Amino acid sequence: MSKTLKVANTLRWILLAFLVMSVAGFLSFGNIYGLFLASVTALIAFGVYKNHPLGYFAAAAWGLAAFQLAKQGYEFQDIKRFAMTAGFVVIPVALFLHEVLARKRGSSAQKSVKNETDNRNMPE
């Protein structure tokens, strides 16, 4: 296993732990809004757990949303600095994991079609 994959897997587990802790934090709100935030975060964590490309992309978008909500003062008033820092860190980590760990779907089919078109005996 390459060094990049080891770092990516470690970051993936750290991101998953952070998302699970966020679910618990949102559930502690004790209202329907907290339940909504917890369910969205749990869905994103499930996507990250399954190595789905959309899960990593959604985690980056969720980090950006948390950063902006804290920056604008709409949410996370008590933990504004932590929310902004966490959002700022989650964005590049999630995008890095998206590029390194997300499954490449359909790439082998595309390569085989390209090989067939390159190897044809076409008149020049």
C-alpha cells in the first residue's frame, strides 16, 4: 500500500469519526432542526463509509456550509471559531479523499473502447 493511500485511509477514519461526533452533537439540540442536521450528516457519513464519490463531495459541501453559517452568524454561535476551523479543514480533506479513494466507475470500459478504436485497421 502506498504512502498516499495510508494517509488517505487515516484521514478517512478521522473524517468519519468527526461526522459521527457531529451527528451526536446535532442530536443534542433536542429539536426537529437538530434531527434534520443529524440525519443529513449521518447520510454523508454513510457515503464516506461506503467510499462513494458523492459522499466525499457532500462532506466538502457540508463543511463549506458550516463555515459560512458560522461566519455569517446564522448558526453555531457558541462554537463559532471551532465550526469555522472545522469547516475550513474538512473541505480540502474531503476533496483529497474524493480524488484518492473514490471508486472510478466505468473507466475500464472507456479504456477498452479506446483500445479498439486505436487498433482498428483503418486506411490512412
